[in-house]
Amino acid sequence: MKLKKKPLYLIGQYGVYYVCAKLSILGFNAVPTMRNTQMIDIIVQNPRNGKATGVQVKTQRRTKKDVEKDYFRVRSAIPAKIDEEKEFEVPFVLVYYDETCDLTRCFVVPKQDILNLCKKYWAWYKQNIRHKKRNYGQKKAHLSIAIWQLQQYENRWDNLGINVVNEEATVC
């Protein structure tokens, strides 16, 4: 019997609560916000120094055979006008869940790197993907970041900017 895929909202909730649990294990106060809080999914506070930050969580389950070809959708925008996009306000934790082997990976990306990664992915996409429509990128689409761009951010909890001691995550 084939198992049904989990609904997307459950995958998103899994990511938020996984990050809260991970941060709690690292010694931080992490509280999920209500679903209608714009751009902040978790509020994180360092009890040792009182510093706090909001965090945006994006969760993606494995959809491709080759994991490196999977990507995260970050924000809707017009890709051709990406240079006009505003910088992001908070750091992101991109949670990648592979149901086939029950593996969860976290990529902690500082706010200043998010838009640059989206720009690099868009440049790569335009160069490597063929489209039937010549005006592709003129209409709203998702700004995305590919898994292959994120290796340097895996388990980099110090990128949250609240003096987190970077510890390697253990896979449960």
C-alpha cells in the first residue's frame, strides 16, 4: 500500500517545530509565532545575553531523485526585476526533509545572503533552463534557492546573529 503525501501545511509546521526543538536543545528560548505573523515564524532569544531575533522558516520535502536539484521557494516577485527587490529583514532557516530516509537538514542563512542567493539561482536558471515563452521572468514567479547553493550554511546556527555557539546537528 502506497502512503499518501502529507499536506504542505503539515510539512511547514514540521519545519517550524523542528527548528524550535533544535534551538531549545542548543539552549535558546524559541517560540513559534501565530500563522498570521508576516515574515517571522519563530522568535529566538539567547538567555545568556538577552539578544533576540525573528526567524523565517521555509520547509521543503524531497521532490527530486537528485537531492541537489531540489530548491526552496523564498518569495513571489518578478524575476526580471530582482535587482529592485528589498533586502530581507530576518535570517532564514531552510529545512529540508527527506521522507525516504527520515533525514532532516537545516540551512541557516543570514538575512543579507538570502537575496544574493536568489539572484544567483535566477542567473543560473535563465542560462540553463529553456523556456517556450520568450518573456519568461516578466510575470510574478518564485524567487528560489537550490540545495546545491546551501552547503556552507548547513547547521550554521551562529548565522542567526545572537551569539549562538555552532554545534553540529545530530541526525535522529
